[in-house]
Amino acid sequence: ASCMQHRLLVRDASSLQIRQLYTCLDQIQHIEWSSDSLFILCAMYKRGIVQVWSLEQPDWHCKIDEGSAGLVASCWSPDGRHILNTTEFHLRITVWSLCTKSVSYIKYPKACQQGVAFTKDGRYMAVVERRDCKDFISIFVCSNWQLLRHFDTETQDLFGIEWAPNGCVLAAWDTCLEYKVLLYSLDGRLLSSYRAYEWPLGVKSIAWSPSSQFLAIGSFDEKVRILNHVTWKKIAELDHPATIASKKTIVYKEVEKSPTVDTERLSFPPTRSLASSLFSTQSKYDISQVPVSLQYIKPVADRANPKVGVGMLAFSADNCFLATKNDNIPNAVWIWDIRKLKLSVVLEQLCTIQCFQWDPCQPRLAVCTGSSRVYLWSPAGCVVVQVPGEGDFQITSLSWHCSGDSMLLLSKDNFCVCYLEREEV
């Protein structure tokens, strides 16, 4: 699904043919599919309205108006039949039921980076609350929205929460001014509290492994610390130095080259295809000889949100690899072998890393850097894919299809779909 101003277009994922076209009341600012792909919501935050459309019944639609309470966020519940709207100033979260048309309210939600989290099986929801200048967490049962547990947290300014994939442990972390990661059970018991150091800036990013066995914590000190699920103690500390010295680490360096043009075939005026080949550059990967010095940017210390520390983390679907990005070294992706807890590969790009994401079905990493190329890594090697098309298509983000057969590439104003061929077994 994609939106243009107040219009919503639904396309077939395999052919990109338009299946449905809906017209909303105002400019769409957020769209989201239900879990079963039968409904899609369109949020218009400026007007405080959410419209819901049905794919099975195009004539059916739903309109939710928050009125004077306003609207700053809207999302689906895991069952795809309830919508959670957060009002302005985070006064409350309103739970609307599409089936019974009933309404439930959750008071005092906190305005933080990740204040609402659902378990993977969709049974429970955790909400961060702020009451009387103190942080609390409430756990609700999603089937009837009844409160299961309510407890306070030992945090100064709770920044985010995230469930383990198995739904048994909830991780909560404090503001970057206080290094603290708290781990709670489903019944609200504090299982463990982790603090790596005290005074410098603390936690910047967090990621669970798909098996729930490891919790990776990216910090402002340019390190990743991995906790295990048995004792919740640190089992590894991964550094991100500017110089790669180990001979066991493969460094792939992106290099640009000018295309070779046969001078005898030159014509004037040149054809469009020949002109594009004359002035476009191609890139490929070379394997660098260690030691390799990566481009290091010294952060500006007197500004807010300094570009320092590990800001991006992601585990592969098979739990074997961890991809990281150190904001001090913005052009590099670090790929760690979790089985050995060692650095395996470094991808050194020409431009700043904008986004990376693992294939949901196999250990294959897709990377984009704001150029018209997408980069793919797997244990077999690296490849650079040039996105065909006229004009400058700068890829700023990407998203895998759940089957791993295709990938959505997004620029500021356009999108395209990249289809990948599976190898015959």
C-alpha cells in the first residue's frame, strides 16, 4: 500500500497492479496493515481522524474521530480488530474495537521512544506510564484489555521497552544520561538489572536475538555488550575500532569505476542509453588487505544527540550473525559471528549507511546508503545491485517481504520493488 496526499493505493505485491483505490478525508500521514492483511488504517494526525478500509468489502469503511483530544499516534493491536490511538500531550491511549464498537481507555501513557510493546504471540501488551514524576509499566491482556500487572521501575526517565521474542521477558532501559537496563518477568518481577558504567552517556540501542537467548546493548562508548538469558550477565563485549587489524576479518571496500565506452560507437547526438552510460558510475566490492583504517568522524561534544556510539543493531533470522553500525564510523557495517563472538566481516561503503535489514528467511543482509544502489551480503560474499530507471533514485530505506523473495526500496518521493531469484536446490 502507498499513499499520495489523500489517496490510498493498494497494489498486488507480485505485479504492482492497482487492486484498490481509496480516497480519504485529508492528507494521509500514516498507514498500517492489520496482522491478517484484511484491513488497512490511514491516520490523519492534523485532523485527529483515522479511517479504516476493508480489502474484502471495498464499500465498507470505518471512521474514528478523536475530536478535541487530538491524535499523535495510531496503530493496530496484534489481532487486527482493535486500533490504539494516542491523544495529544499523551493524555491517554484509546482502544477502539471494530467488532463490538466498544472503547477502552489507558491513562497516563508516557511520551518516549518506545512506550508500547506487544508480545510476538499477541497475547500481552506493555505500556510505559508516568505518574507523579515516576515511571511505571502496566501489562494488559490483549483479549479483553484487562490489567494484568502494574509496577514501578527503578528508572529516572524510562526511555523504551521491548519484549523478548518468546514473550517471557520485558527489557526496559533508562535515558542515555543513566546507563541502566532492567529485565522483568511477565508477572512484573525484576529478574536482573545491568549497568556497564556510571557517568558517561549510556544505552543507545537494544536488540533481542530471535531465539531470545541474547540481548545486545549498543552504547555511546562505541561498544556492544551481549547478555545471556540464563544469568543475564555479560558474555561478550564487542569493540568498534577505527583500524581493523585481525587477519580473520574480511573487509569489503566499495570502489567506484567509470564505465568503459567503445569510442567507435559514439554518435552525436548520443542516444539516451549511451548518455546515461557515459555519465553514470558503477561500483563494486574489493577485498582490502588488513590492517585497514576506516573513516572516523570525531563527534561534536557541545551539541545535543552527538553522532557517537552504536546506533543500529540487528540479529539475523538464524541467530548466527549480528549487524551493527557505529555512528562514529558512519560508512561501515560490522557483521559479527555470534557462534564465535568474533568480528567476521566489515563492509566499508562510499556513503553513510542509511539503513540495513536482514532477510527474514536466511542470513542475507541488505544495505542502503542514500545512493541508487542496494548492497547485499551473505556468507557467500557481497554484491552491488544498481537500481535501473531514469533520474536519481536515492534509496533511504528498505524493507524485506516476509517470504524473502522481494524487497521494497524507498526514496523521498518514489518506491520500487526488487525481486530476487531463489537458487534451485
